Amino acid sequence: MSRGGKEIFSVPVNGSARRVTFTFLRNNRIALTNDASLESSLSAPHGESDAQAWRERFRRLAGSPVFAVVRQDAGAGAALSARAPGGLQSPQLSALIDQLQWITVAGKPESDRLRVVLEGEGTSDAPTRQLSDVLNGLLVLALAGLHDQKLRQQLQPDVREAYLEMLKSADVSQIDRGETKSVRLIFDVTPQFLEAARASIPAASPPPQNKVLPNKSTIRN
């Protein structure tokens, strides 16, 4: 569809009635939302302080070839928890993420791997400090799990090594910018990790074949 001289695209989310809507603002920028109306977001007036807040975060990530800036309204944590496997769901982690005002993601190739930087930013020090503790705790638990004898028997050695390499590259830190406080998670995505993750995805079962019924004929004496 076309609105205000812009071509607006809408695509469904798999397994849901929701849709994601986006449009190309310029050759190097798009606007994307899961809200009911992208047009209202584009037409809403933005104050100078609001625009400055976005520009500041864009400047921080300008050196990364791939990045995203999200200003959220207490929904990211709940969405993450809803999509996480049962063993990885953490209500505490979800609640802390929901207290963040900004979430940024940046990816930068380094040799044969992708360095990923995730940062959550808020105005209060307590949630980011607690989030840092929770992330560090999850990393410790994940490393301990990979050294568990039972799990070592279940995982292929190359798969286990790929997960270990990614976890060992992870680093959690806190950043104090005065008015805002952030927690930053950095980790490396390697070709071995991508191959291990791909191998762990169950193959889709082939669609059922239509059985060919024998032709029925009428015999008349």
C-alpha cells in the first residue's frame, strides 16, 4: 500500500495473527514496527530532545556495519520469555529487561567471526546492576552445564566445543553515562557455533504424500 508518498509493506509473523509493518525512509534507513499503524508513528511529532536521544545512540553504533536501536515499552522481556525454551525461561531476567528504556544491538565482523554487542540502558542503576549479576550467573551455569558428564555424553564433541568457545568469549560489563546506566554483553559468533546451532534444529518432516486411490469402475453384466 502507499501512504503519504511512501510504500508501506506488511508481513505476517509465523504462527501468529500479528503483522510487522515497515517502509523505506531513505536508501540506508527503514522504519519498522509491530504496532497496528506505522503511519501514526511516522506522522507523530517528535520534539528536539526525543530526536537527540535517537541520534546519540545512532552515533554510538555508527562504526558497526549492522546495528539496531530499540526504545521499548516494557515488552521485550515478556516477549523473550514467551519464545525461550522451557529450560531457559527466567521471569527475573524478563522483569529486569522490561525495566530498560533502550536496547541496542551491533554486529561487527572480525576475522572469521562476528562480534555481537548487546546493550540495555535505563535511568536507574539498580535494574542494570541486577541484570549484570543475572547475566553473569547464567553464563556460569551454562559453562558448568557443558562440563557436566551426562551432557558431555549427549553432545557431539565439536558441538560442545563450539558452545564453549562462544560462552568463553562472552563478557558482561556495566557503563555509567551519568543520566543513564547500561549493562553490556559482548560475545563472538563463530562459524563452528552457527554449524552447531544449525545441526541442533530438527529437520522438518516431509509433507504427507497423497495416496492414489485405485480407479473405481462399474461392471455391468
